[in-house]
Amino acid sequence: MKSINAIGESIMRVRKKNRLTQAQFGELIGKSQSAVYSYENGSVIPSFDTLVLISQLFGVPVGQLMGLEWTALSGKTLRELYDMYICEAEEDE
């Protein structure tokens, strides 16, 4: 599995590709600038629903946001992989 911060790095790439500040990106996804900062530095993992919203708004597959090499996965499989990320993050604390 990719590093836990793969999600944060992916979010940062999407944000920068779209030339948005953290505050602007946060406004689009209904989160604060500090939440976006926390996602990007890996201190907070966004909810699966937030990843789906980012995916829809920016046309990026959820799997890609999670740092996966492949993207042809069902929503259920992606959710299971997300839950694995959360478990790994909790174990690292």
C-alpha cells in the first residue's frame, strides 16, 4: 500500500494543477484552509465522501487521489481500500 500521505500529496497536486490556494480549494469542497493544509501535510486523512467530492469536482478518479496506480475499481473496493488507509494511520499513531 502507498504511504498514508499519498492522499495529501495527490490533493496538493490537484489543487496546484488548478492554480488554487488552499483557501480557494477549501471553499470549493466546503472545508477550511486549515483543513486543506492538514490533508496536504498528512496530519488528517479526508473522509471518503470528501475524496469523492474532490473526484467529482476536478475529474480525478478516487483511486488516483488515494495514490493507486490503477483506477478501474468499484466504489465498494475503493471504500475498502480507504478503510485500510484509516486503519494504517491509526496504527502509526
